[in-house]
Amino acid sequence: MPIIPDDKDWTWVLSTPCPECGFDAATVTPSTVPGTVLNMLPRWRSVLRREDASARPDEHTWSPLEYACHVRDVFSLFDQRLNLMLREDDAHFANWDQDKAAIDGDYANADPAEVAAQLAAEGTQIANSFAAVHEDEWPRTGVRSNGSTFTVLTFAQYFLHDVVHHLHDVDG
């Protein structure tokens, strides 16, 4: 079943609340990032215990399992990028094709129990990484392959929208 690639530029969520999931980047502060991530992990475990976790709601939408694999990989990728931002001035991020990652990682056939464990480990890791950011590091910058520039704070806001939105996708 073909998934339609998502080629939208979601950076608009940094200035406008998301009408679909209700996420408001203006409410994200450095101190809220780790707890928000950790508070999502039990909900993801619950999603992955569903009998229909691997079923797609339609042919163009990922299953809850596929979304969970994506979020696991987002946790890992954003942790790598966060650490790059903290090490390098104006860090540049290579392009990441999430649709190719889903195919290459065979998200559709993953084991939900393994994904739950991996998602918890990666989520805990990125929560710890954000918790370790010092106040003077929040203005550091990074540049995405399409030219979008982030500070560590706006990067955290953008990241949180992604994972909050996908939890909304599978809860809905």
C-alpha cells in the first residue's frame, strides 16, 4: 500500500498553534521538554499493545506501529542533531527522508514489543539530552537541509510538535 510522502514544511507550527493536534509551541520552555517526552512514553506503549497496532486505517496512512517506529527514529535523529548543535556552530543537518526510512526499516513488519522498548530507550535518551542543555546553549543554531534555521529552543519546539502530533494521529 503506497503512502503519500509528506512534503509539507511544518516549521509554521513554531508561530501558530496546530489546529489538528492543538500543540502550541509558545508553551514549550527548556524545562518542559524532558517531562513532555517522558510523559508520552506510557501512551506509546499502550498504543503498541493494541491488537490492531499494525493495521493501517487506510491505504495512505501509516499504522500505529509505523508511526511508533517513526517516532522512535525521530527521537534518535533529533538527539543526534541536538548534540551536533551543541558541538558545532551553525550545525548543518543532512536531509532525512522519513518515507525511505520507513521502507528501509520495514516499519510495517516490526515487532511491537521491540519497538516499545526501543522507543522508550530513545525517548529517555533525548529527554536526558534536553535536560542537560545549559541555559546559555538554548540560542545555539542549526540549519536543516532546506535552509530552515533553528535555535536549540525552536528545534525543541519543532521536535515536540512532531511527536505530540503523531501521538494525536494514533489516538484519534
